[in-house]
Amino acid sequence: MPKYIYKAKKGPKDFLEGSINAETYDGAVNKLSRMGYFPISVEEEGSASISGKTSYPLRRKKIRLSDLSIFTRQLSELLGAGVPLLQSLQVLSRQTENKQLRLVIDDLSKTIRDGGSLSGGLEKYPHVFSNLYVNITKSGELGGKLEDALIRLSEFLDKEEEMISRVQQALAYPALMCTVGLGTILILMTVVIPRMVAMFKDMEQALPIPTLILITVSNLLVRYWWMVILGVFFIAFAIKTRTKTTSGKLIFDKIKLRIPIIGSLINKIEVARLSRTLATLLNGGIAILPAMDAVIDTVQNEVIKLELEKARQDIKDGASFGRSLRDAKHLLPYTINMISVGEESGKLENVLFKVASSYESQSDKVIRLLMTVLEPLLILVMGLIVGFIVISMLLPIFQFNIMVR
């Protein structure tokens, strides 16, 4: 039976070290808990720490924003209750259901045990913890207010998750409608119409133009379906490959911003996100230039990112924040004016929070309006297409009946 070396706490001041036999790591932890001990670390004798199981590929895997938000909030609560950082991480590791996050937390515990800092451990997982997360945590550590920094982070993550959820909910119904509609059209074109073509041949009469067009399209889909699928995959692959390049993504992002209504919505969502991100960083004591670096990393639209990079360079050259944004037209005039006011009043972070809330509210209204208009519009479009198919199939039958009479 494997032997595990443990460090545990018993009572408010007593720390114990020893070994215990158990079949598994979890079995060792459970046995210590039944003995009235609070495990701080448990490692199998003769092997690396259980937290050392974290591998590099794991660092590339995404962890859900909701899990990260819960982890951040619970860690701040444990620290606020006076529980030491290492012990807090051990507690969260045992109760976290997400296996990927649990391995990350175990590795963070190992970093703390080895004398490192929490922010240093976070930096090893750039695909889990953003620059904003790392910078605010580091600021909290330096200022001795890690608990407050984590509370601000959890609030930021909650807002971020709420925004993403609203957009996903807005897209869910249209996506379902399009899927069902396209499925219905494909069944009509590849199954129903080919069966009716034989009947039309028996009628031995000239077919109407709409029916001929429909039959031609149906024959192409039936005979060359593999070319259609290859074409769709090729186009999707080409777009995905192109958007992975900076120049390609810049072109697509410019196009997105020029789409009526949708472009304005994307712009406002981006400005809301970057305003809240910057406000959270400044509120956490981060200087403007490091804060700008973190914000630029979070911006998804290349057009807005380029404007922010230019503003960052202007700030390095000595310009004020508000002045540096004078040419950033996609940050919107209201944002730029509010930033200038915030700088003059010394309340820049408060102003940025208000800007974020304002654009989030506006985005919600636009999303609700789009949902109100899009649902009946999709139904109308699908109805017209299906109606055209049905009428095109019935026209020869009507003509045949007229000729018989």
C-alpha cells in the first residue's frame, strides 16, 4: 500500500508532519480528515508532489469563466476569514469539480509551498489567467490587500460572464431557426423533389421555369453533394486560416464594424469591455501604461486594438490619456470626453466604470431589439423559400389539370 507524507493542522496553532498508508491520494486525505486533521499538503513517498502532475498541455486548455469566477470569489472569502493562502488553495482544490482547474490549483499550491508568490504561479497559465488577472493579483500582493484584489477580480469576471451569456442567448434562437430551416430545405431538395421528377416526366408536358430551376438545383445537390460539402469546408478553412493572420483579421474586423446595427453593437460591447477592464486595473493600483498593455491583450477587434496601441505610444511620449485618444474614432466620442473629464477630476476609474455600465445598457437594448426583429424576419425568409419550393412543385400539377379539363 502506498505511503503518503503529509503536513496537517490540528487546532488553531498545532501543525503536524508525518506519514500515512492509503490506496490513493484521495484516500489519504479522507483518512486524515477522519482523524481530525486539516491536510495542508499530501505527497506520495518517493514521487513528486501530487500537484506536480500538472503538465504543459494542460496550460493550453481553456477553463470556463464561471469556474474561474467561483474559484476567485471563494479564495477571497477564505482569505477574508483569516485562512492562510496555502491552506485556502488546498481547500479549494478538494472541492473543485473541474479537473483541469483542480490541477492548476494544485500547481499553485506547490508554487506557494516552494516560496513563490500567487501571481508568479498564475503567470505559468496565460490561457487560464489573463494579464489583467495576474496584474491585479500582483498589485494586491504588493499592497497587502490580496483579498480586496480578488473581490474586484471576481466582480469583473461575473460581469464578463454576464455579457458573454447575453450575446450567446441572443444568437441561440436564430442559430436554431437557421439550422431547422436549412435542414427542411435540404430534405425537400434532395429527397422530395427527385421523387416528383419521375411523375413530371410521365405528364409529358413543358415544365414552368420556376420548376425547371428547382429541378436543376436539386439535381446538382444530389449528384454533386460531395463537391458542395468540400466547397463549404474549403471556404470555412480559408476564412479561419486568413483570420489567424493579423492582416486578415484586421480586414474581417473592419467589415464587421461596417455592418449596419451589428457593427455598432460589436463596437459598444468592445468599448464596454475595455472600459471595465481598464477601470478594474486602475482601481487595483496598476499604472496607466501596464494597464493599457493588459487592456490591449483583452481587446478582440484588431481595428480598436490598433487605436489603443497608438494611444499607448502617445502616452509614452508624454501625452495625457484623453489627448492620446483624440484619433481613436471607434472608442466613441462619449468615451473620450468622459475620460478627459475623469482625468481632470482625478476620478478616472469611476468614470470608466460608468462608461462601461452605459454601453452595457445600450448593448442590451440593441440585442433585445435585434431579437424582436430577427425572429419574425427569419420565419418570413424561411417561409418564402419553402413556399417557393412547394409552389414550384405544384405548378406542373395545376397545368396538367387545366389541360385535362
